[in-house]
Amino acid sequence: MRRALVLLQVLAVAVLGGATVARFHVWADVDERPHYDYVQAVAEDGRLPQLTDLVSPEVQAITDRTWPEPSPVDPASRGLAGRSYEAFQPPLYYLVAAPAFLVEADHLRKVKVLRAFDLLLVLAAVALLWRLSRVLRPADPLLAFSAALVVVLWPGVLVRGITVSNAALELPLVTALLLVTWRLATEPRRRTRVVAGLLLGACLLTKSTLISLAPLVLLVAAVDWRRHRDGVGTGVLVALPAALLAPWLAFNLAHYDALTPAAAAREQQRPFVNPDGVHYGVGDAVERTRRMLDQILPVEFLGQLDVAWVRVATALLMAALVVPAVVLGIASPRRRVIWFFALPVATGYAMLVLTLLSANWPSFNLRYLYPLLPALAVAVVVAVPRGRERFAWGVVAGCSVLLAAVWIDMAGAFYFTDVGAKLGI
């Protein structure tokens, strides 16, 4: 029965991912258009775009629903919407996705090709989560793996992981880095140190917010060096991220006179993100933290929270991860594993608060923590006391049933609206 549940969860990732590839509207609301434009610049022009670049004629035509005919609209007249405003992102995802972009000739169908590629990355993350579950809970990895799959199946995680963006590469890279860092903490080898450095550099080349992983990796590296004094291995671990980032940092210095384009991006987006110059305070941080409870759903689906049972279901799904993590992180004899995997989550959350308060920038969203949460779910199960596994299976199964109901509602409301209308969704 338990194996059947896990198989159904894996199948659900593949099927719901396939439906997202084929049926999710173009463009997704969370910046899919400029992410696609970034991939296009890399694939077709062999260059990194800049923040001041206009989106391509193909992107504008798809946006205005005139494709394959050109759009009569000049992107320059569209303000921020006509610019490649995600060009501040690190380039790794776009370099990796460029070959997939070139597989298909038609630019509208390329959207689905890129989404299919992103689905493969999500499935790669699923495989890595299985490996992490086996490493942390070798006697019975199914329960830990099933808990991780519950988080992967959150609509927000799956939709953001498949619609075109660098979030697609975050999940497998973060899972791989957490797995290798745990290995370094428990079974240190020089090769593990080198791989940890490579993966940390790859994460930072994928998304700057993944700097939240650096404190954990550096802490483990420091403890490892103190115990084993492998100066070469530790030095390589620390140097590799900087070496991998160096070409991109040099590009930024040449084009933005700064190591990253973050300040230029904020200046470009400020009239649209915070047009009234609102000053954010601690109360805003508390309110936005509360709103994170809603963000099991992607922003495109948030209207369904007006349905009472959907709101209750999403709250229960969030509580099923957060409450055990807090309780077991305090009371479990194996709380060390919770603290290990919770540290990047806490660091990432602190970064959101700091950015809101110090930079006055409202980029406060649970999606920046999504790639860290499946591994935390594995850790929660590993910390479950002996004799409570049956209860934990009940929680995981209950969450899976809730997710099935939520996804049926979402599919009827957004993917298969004709069926949804007949069902009264």
C-alpha cells in the first residue's frame, strides 16, 4: 500500500507536470516572458541580454497574440513589459536551456519545449530526493521520499518549476548540494569537498537568492577543516564558487559597473514594483509572512482561495510541514538533522525580511524558498521518533489526498475549463 502511494505520487508529478507543459497559459504571470527572452538571446544570438534590451519581435508577437504574424506594437512603448528585465539573473539556467530552445523552429511551440525540458529537471530533482531519502533513512526511505513528494506536488512548486524560468534548475541543484553537504558532514572526503564547491558555485550561477545555502556549506566546511585539516580540499571548496562566478561578475563590471546588476534592476523596476515609494516596516514583514500560507498555490491560482475548502486545505498542507519541523526541531533526539536542513530555509527567510526592510523592496514570496523545502520534509521524517512511523504515514497519506483534491480543483479551473464547468468548479 505504501509503495503504491509513492508510485502514485511520482506518477502525479509526471502527469500534472505534463498538463502544466501543455495547458498552462502563455505567458505565465510570474515573468515567463522575459525568462524566455533571456533563453532566446543566449540560444539565437550567443550573448547574455542586458536590462535595457527590448524583448524580441517573436516574444512581442506571442504576447500580443499575433504570432506567427509580427506584432504592430513597438516593445519600447510597453515600458517594463517590453524590456528583458530578467537579464540581471545569473546565466546558468539559460545556458543549459539554450539547446532545448533550438530543438523546435516555431517560437510559440518553443515555450512548450522549454517547459518540457523544465519538467525533466523536476524529475531529476525527484530522483535526487530519492537518493537523499536513502542516505538519511537507509532502513526505510519510502516514508521520507513520500514526504518530499508531497512538497514537490504543491501546485506552486510544480508550476514555478515547469513554466520557463531559472526556478526549474534550482530544485535539482539545491537538492544535490544539500545531499553532498550532508555527505561532507558525515563521511568527509576530498572529492566530496570539491563537488560541494562545484555545486555551490552552480547554485549561485543559477539564482542569487541561493546565497542562503552558503552559510550551511561554509559552516560544514569549517567544521570539516578543523577535524581533518585538508587545506587543499577546503581551499578548493571555497575557491570554486568564486572561480565559476568570475566570468559573469566580469561581464557585470563591464556592462553595469557593479559585480551584479541587482541595483540596476531595482532602479529599472522601482516605478512598477513600488511606484508610490511605500516605506516597509516590521508590520509589513509580519503581514507578508502570514501571506506565505497562501503560497502553496502559484500566484496564477490564488483566486481559488476564495473557495473555503481550498483555503483550509492549503493551510493544512503548510501546517503539515511547518509544525512537525518546529516541534521535532526542539524535542526530537534527532533534531540535528532538522537544524541542518532548516538552516538554509531560515537564512533565506531572513534575507527576505532584510531585503524588505533595508532595500525597501517587496520581493517577499515563498517561491524563493521552494527549492529548500522538499529536503526539509525528508529531514522532518528522519527526525520522527521510533514507533511513530505509522502516524507519519497517515499524515503523508492525508496530505496526498488533500493535494489530489486541490489539483482536481485547479485542473478544472485552469487547465480543463470545459470539464471544470460541468463539475461546477
